[in-house]
Amino acid sequence: MDPRLREDDEYSPMNAVQSLRNYAVITGGYWAFTLTDGAIRMLVVLYFHQLGYTPLAIASLFLFYEFFGIITNLVGGWLGARFGLNTTMHAGMVLQVIALLMLTVPTEYLTIIYVMAAQALSGIAKDLNKMSAKASVKLFVPSDSESENKLFKWIAVLTGSKNTLKGVGFFLGGLLLALYGFQGALYCLAGGLFAVLLLTLFLLPSDLGKTKRTAKFSQLFANKPAINWLSAARFFLFGARDVWFVVALPVYLTATLGWQHEQIGSFFALWIIGYGFVQALAPKILQGHHPSGHTAQWLAWLLMLLPAGIAWALYKDFDPATVVIIGLSLFAVVFAINSAVHSYLIVEWSDHDKVAMNVGFYYMANAGGRLTGTVLSGLLFQYYGLAGCLIASSVFIASAAGLSYKLPRH
């Protein structure tokens, strides 16, 4: 038995071949879902822009997508422990297929409320799938002396490749829209994801992540202190990104720098792809340094300097395009490593019998930070411009760094 398990844990470690096979299936399913997640966002933005929707109206279409992530992550972790991670992962795929098909109705039915409802369903699907995939990795790590290193590598590859493929999904959405139109693109995505759903349903064990004891909803909040502190730090970390990323930067690139929509879409896609690559390479970048709470802390302090530096450079009237491109590229590198360390620590510090609930609780904080950052992005940009959003970002990151002092140093 894995020495890290308590005597009353309900899980026995899988053999190496079975673990690697299940990890590959989970990763493949997560990749397929992520492609549709990126593609549907780009499809909605481009298509509704063609229909004459204002940028504010288009942004509102994704409000429920973020809001329901908070609820889904909280409840999804409990559902995963009670009914199995396999069940929650496939439920997410089914909901995504339904969300895609909902948008295939005639154009006159695509009201803002209707599309917001479809995006809410897609947001629920995304967080069920993400929580299930990341929590599952804990159960696949072979029980040997190198298990912690393998866990870090497997989590980094899963998370990094997901973000890279989400950027690819942006390109895919635009390509399918050009080739097959809005409805045709949606049918292609729904059909492809449904095929992957059937394949993973056949290949994965049906009781994956399910506890033999009944998981109580109240256990969601009975976490180790390290889990709570890490979740609080995650809230501020992702709020710090979205406070400039979601609304402020696209509007700034359009209104101030005069970029075309194609340039903005390409920049965001390349940013996310690069971010994903660095995230996947985080174990190599930190080679010889096993991640701990101290790692998350010093990475956050380093990250805090970047948005503050960009704001200072803009104030000093340096070339804004150069400042934004170089500054945010550096931000992507440090943020990706920090995010990879966080994603590893939440899984490593979770007991096997509570990994689904802990990961769900943690990503609830992540979703809350994203929602807060999204709202502040528009509000602060309207009154203080991009520099104000960047300063707020540094304040958020400093909060994450301060909270990281409470994390274990081992």
C-alpha cells in the first residue's frame, strides 16, 4: 500500500501500466473538451460581432459562464466523491454537447438571454470536466519513491497542454466558422466531442474516484488549513490575471493601439498557447527544486513586479505596443510557472479520499477570482485605464504572496 495513505483510505494504487493508460485516456478526453471550449468562445465572439452586437453585449454573454463555475466547482467535487470522477467528467461532456447544439437554432432565437443560458451550461460542463481530470491524476500516480516528481510532471503536462489547446481552439473556431458557417461549425464540434465521450466511457473504470464511504456535503469545508490558504491565494492569483486580461486589454488594443480584431485574436491565442507550453515545462524549469508553499510565495513576489513595471513604463510614455507585448509575455512565463506549482500543490496536499472535494473547493476559489477580475477589469478600465488595471493586478498578486506565507514549507 502507498505509505502516504492512511490505514482507512479506500484506494489501492494501480499498477504502472494501468495508471499510464488511464492518465492518457483522461488527458485525451480533456484535450478534446478543451478544443471545443476554446472554439465555442471564438465562434460566439466572431459570429455575434457579425450580427452587430456591441462589445459590452458580447462580454455579457459569458457572465454566467464564469458565475456558474463557482457553484459547479463547489458541488462538483462532492458529486465526484459520491458518484465517481468518471461520472462527473462524462456529465461535463454531455452538457457541453447540449450547449453546442443549443446554439444551432435559427438566428432569430439567439437572444442574449438564450445564449447566456447556453454559455452557463458550457461553463458548468467545463468545470466538471476540469475538476474531474485534475483530481483523477492523484489516483494514477504509481506508488514509488519518485511519485511526487511524477505527480508534478503529470499535473503540469495536463494543465499546460490544456491551456495550449484552448489557444488552438480559438484558431479552430475561426477556421470552422469560415469553412462551415456558425451552425455547421457547432455540429462538427458536438459530433467530435460525442465520439470522444463514447470512447472514454468505454476505456475508463466506472468507479474512478468514488469513495466507498458516503461523501457528506459538509466535508467540503472541512479542509486542511493548507488547502484553505492555497485556495485563498489562488483567488487573488487568477483575479490578478483577469483584471487586465478579459476586458481591459482587448479594448486597449483596439481603442489605443488601433489593432484589428484578427490581430487581437491572434495575440490572445498565441499568449495562451505560450502560457500552456511554459506551464507544461514547469517541472524542467524548476528542476532540482521540489515545489512547496515557499515556491508559490517567491514566485508570486516576482510576478507582482511585472504588472507594476508595465504600468510604470506606460506612465513614462514608452512605446505602448512594445511595452504590452514584452511585458505581458514575461507575465505569461512567470504566471504559468506559478499556476503549475499551485495546481500541483492542491493535488499533492489532498488525501486520496478527499481529492475530488478539495480540488472542487480550490477551483471554486479560482472561479471566484476570475469573476471578480472580470468585473473589475471593465470597471477599473473605464475610470483609470489599463494602468489602473495593472496596478490592481499587482495588489492582487501581493495578496496572494502574503497568503502564501501560511503554506507549508515542505
